[in-house]
Amino acid sequence: MDTSNLELYVKPGCPYCTKVLRFMNERKIVIPLHDITDGSGNRDDLLRIGGKIQVPCLIINGAALYESSDIVAYLAKLS
């Protein structure tokens, strides 16, 4: 599975992020994770890329995919 074009923006304690992360863990999917609360500019990057601050957000080739169920469905097709 090629995940080189994927990145995931998350926030600790977010149940929808947990849903996606759990699915990824079960399927052994590893992609770069960006915590929007860590003060590193990830929050600003998410706003610039996707136009809103909403997590989880899967970035696919620079395009934002929101909603945990949609993200899980997309990742399921890859695995």
C-alpha cells in the first residue's frame, strides 16, 4: 500500500480521531500524523490546506478529506 501521498491531522482526545487512529493501528497503516494542538504550526497548516480547523483531516495529494467515516472508508480501499 502506497501511503506516501497521505498525511493525517488530529487532536488528542478527539473521539473521531481515535476512531481513525484505531482503524489505522488495526490495519498497520502508518502515515505522518500532525497534532494541531502542539504549537508547531500544524493548526495553521490545516487551515491553509483545508480551509477550516476540523479534525480528523486526511490530506491526499494536498486535498483535504474530512469526516472519520469517510477517512476510514478511503483507507479501507487502500488496504
